Amino acid sequence: MVRVTTTNRREVLRAGAGLAAGGALAAGCGPGPAALPTGPASAPVSPSPSAARASGRTEVTAQAAPAPRAYPGRPAQITHGPRTRPRVALTFHGQGDPALAHSLLGEAERHGARLTVLAVGTWLDEHPDIARRILDGGHDLGNHTQRHAAVNAMSEADARREITHCADRLRRLTGSIGTWFRPSRAPTASPLVARLARAAGYPHVLSYDVDSLDYTRPGPAAVTRKVLADVTNGSVVSLHFGYPGTVTALPDILHELDRRGLRAVTTTELLS
């Protein structure tokens, strides 16, 4: 059992509304290397009960999060779910301004949607409370490497560290390594990275068949058009935390999915 804290919901929504128009932006998963932090990542520290009370936070005692599971008959790298059922998975690369992440989570929940978040380990180090916030909202939480670097281009030892260090953060915060692994800086994993992910406990690599291209910052209308032009039964959609345009686009995306009879569910639900 892990003792963690979640932020007061009203504070979250106020912060999200205030920062959605101009918060700091995270790097997307497009081509090109990301800037890497220097020095070892610091271990996340949960506030003490007294500090939590003083800051207006609510202390929560949480059970361990779900662990990865194998889906017999599914490929090692999953790009979509069943095409016969009106369900889609909106998956988010977890990095960037946490206020924008909280806004996206709240917006999804208001629409009855559930998301899949692939979190970067250094992001979890900086914002340890967000892991439990994601899970408490009924969303999937997974591994998007420790530093969000080009994992397919790394040596075996370095790629292994990227996967296992993020898994360690997730386990420390939630009691589980997370439900999914997605490589950073690439839509699919190399054979080496897929093998290392399996060795770390992830039976499948989660890819996608719809790329919103929101990390190129084309504006919310373009993000909405791109997703809705390509989405269909069983689609796995790639989106990102950290971009105000994605926050603005999400209500329109969810409204149109609902109009088409497509339900936004976690990837676990999509494949169940």
C-alpha cells in the first residue's frame, strides 16, 4: 500500500484555466532528439500528512495500480483495437505543464471519457502526485521512458535503463510498473526495445493508428480535424499533455466521437 496525495479538484481546474492559454510546452514525440536533463534523476518525495494539510491537499490511501497483462492473439506491438466495436482509445504522452494535464483529465471526466497516459519518468519525479491523480480518475497509466529521448537509437544498456528507471518510478508511486509501454521519439519500438520492454514486464508495446500531430502546434481546429478525419472503430489516437491547443481541442473531439457513437475508453478497456 502506497500513501500519496492528490490535489484539490477546484485548485486544479482554476490552475488549468489560468495556464491553458500560455503554459510552458513540452516536446512532442516527433523526429529529432529531446534536450536531456543533466545528472541523475531525483527520487520523488510525497509530502508529509502535515504538509499536505497545510497546503490544502487531501491525503489518500491507495491500493496498488493494475499491472500489465498479456492479450493472447494480439501482436507484440499494438496499433489498434477491434474494428468491430465502437470504441477508441485516446492516449496521451505524459509530459509538460501539470496544470494542462489536470485540465485535460478533468475535461475528459466531465464527458465520461477515460484516457491512457504514457508518463515520462522525469515528469513523475517532478510531479509525483499526478500518477495517483491519473489512476483515481479511472485512466490507464503507463511507461514512456525515463527521459523521453530517442530510445530506438540507444545502446542496449542505455535503452534498458530508460525503460526500467521509468518503471521503477511508476512502481514506487503506484505499486505497479503501469499497464503499457510506449517508446519515446518513435511510433513503434525497434526489435531490441520491444525485447527489453518484455523483459521489464510489458508484454506489448502500445503504438497507435491515428497521430493527431498536436506536438507540431497547428492549432486546436487542426488537431480536431486530423483526429476526426482518421479515427474509426478500434483506433488508438496519439495526443500529448503540455499543449494548450490540445486542451482546447478535446471537448470538440469528444463531442464528435459521441455524436458518431464512438466511446472513448482506456486501452485496457479497448482490448478487453
